[in-house]
Amino acid sequence: MHINDGLMLTMSDILRILITGGSGFIGTNAVEHFATSHQVLNLDIVAPMNPAHASFWRQVDLLDANALSATVANFDPHVVLHLAARTDLDGRSLDDYAANTIGVSNLLDALSATRSLQRVIFASSMLVCRIGYQPNSDLDFCPVNPYGESKVRGELLVRERPPSVPWTLVRPTSIWGPWFREPYRNFFDYVLKGRYFHMGATRVFKTYGYVGNAIYQLQAMLNAPAADIDGRVFYLGDSSEYEIREWADAIARRQGLHIPQVPLALVRGGAWLGDLLKLFGLRFPMTSFRLKNMTTENQIDLRSTFALAPKLPFDRDRSIDVTLDWLQKNP
């Protein structure tokens, strides 16, 4: 199937695939997937988490417009997966997330000079809207922090200066799996070390996604006819039926563990303590912000994504098993 209707190259050909942020969590999995059959270049400011990916890496800062343009022009990609971003929530203002705004602008400039480009996928974030908010359209935003604001700005920059080839915006939901880091690596670690507890009798449903399924969904967007993906927004995720208690219990059972239940009032007290410690620059596993996120339902409509990628390669049990195996090898 053509990547771009009317062009000759298909995903069965050897393509040049540029992955920005290929040293990060989703990026590492993307490099692993696409490098098996294509020519991959990872542009990232930091070295790959997976040492086996060193040969694919070029150290480039998105804020260095000249270096970025020169590297992109030299590689002349057929496909670009833009995954690079600052993703933590510690920034105090939009200026702290220049990689997500100026970096996007610099990449758009660099892509305008490419000759072989056929398709671009830009990664945004579900946090362009606050947790629990159901947007009415792709342009309905309500971020609650500078990180979310930066991702809104990044989406708008793409819409203001779109590439001349089919492009897509993706908003990863809560993605987990091999090579993950905070917060879901912490979640697994706490469960496996017997430090996790259920918060009262609360049952909260959220949209989560295993990283192997997210890569499958990205692949499907590259395979799809241009008319099906051009200018559209897709969320990456497995299901909106993840119930946190059931997920944690499924992980714990594999280690022969039982998760205790703690009164929600006690958890709130711990969150207030975390807020206080944060004022002094100290980190604590729970804060009011994190507690609110954990206890607020966030079910996202994935129907448009499943229309492109209907058969996920990993069910939840297999996803947990693969992740636990990876954790054992990467303690």
C-alpha cells in the first residue's frame, strides 16, 4: 500500500525514516521496530537508552536550527516520526518547553527543504486537555499546565505551516511497556516491591496503551491511504476500559503478591504531605496533583484509531508478561 497515494514507494521498500526523539521511551521502541527493515536515523539531544541503537543516533538539538536543517537535508527522509519533546511537568512557564514550540517550528523549516519526503507524523499529547475533559473537536483545547500549553502551541504551529505532504497528529495516552520511565515504571516498581496499595474502594477507568500496540498504530498510519490520515488527530491507546485496581492486581499476581487497601482519607493526607515537601524541593510519591489524576476517570474515544488499526498485536496479559520480562533484565 502506498505511503502517499500517487508515489511509488511502499512500506515493503527500504525507506529512510527519520525519528526525532528516538532515544526516548516511545522513540526507542520505534527505532527497534523500523530499523529491522528500513534505514533509520534518530535525532536526539541525548544518547539512546538502548546501547544497541548507538549507530542510528546523531546528537542534534531541535533548538539548533542550522544543525537540524543540515542533518535532515543530508538524510533526506521519506518518512518523519517527530517524537522529540520535553515531557516532564516540572516547567514553570511556556519558555521552559521551547523544544515543544520552537523545536517544532525549526523542524517544519527543515522539512520544507526535503526532496523525498512522503509522510510526517507529529506526536502531541493527550494533555492538550485536562484529565477527564472530553474535547468537542480536534481544536478544542484546555491544558492545565505549561507542558500541555506547549503541546497545544506545537499542534497549532503544524496547522499554521503544514508540510506539503500528508501529515498526522497523534496524542499518546498513558503509554507503558519496555523502556518506560516515570510515572509508569514507578507504578510497576511499587507493585512488584509490595509498596503499592489500593486507594479505598475507588474504581477508576482510564485509557492506557501498551507501547507495542502504539507502534503498531503508528505503522498503520504510515500504511493508510493519505485521505484517511491527512490533517487528522489520532489518539494512541489500547482501551478505555483499563481499571487501575484490576491492572495492578494482574501485575501483582504474577509475583504471588496481594495488594492491600488503604482508606482514601489517609491517601489524601499523604498527598498534602507531598505538596508540602514539594515546596522545599523534595520529591514524594504522592501529591494532590497526582492523586487527582489517579482518581479522575479519563476515557478517550479510540474509534478512529481502531478504524485504521483494528487488531492490536498485544493483549493485556501478553503486554504485562513482556514488560515484566524486560524489567527483570533491566532492574
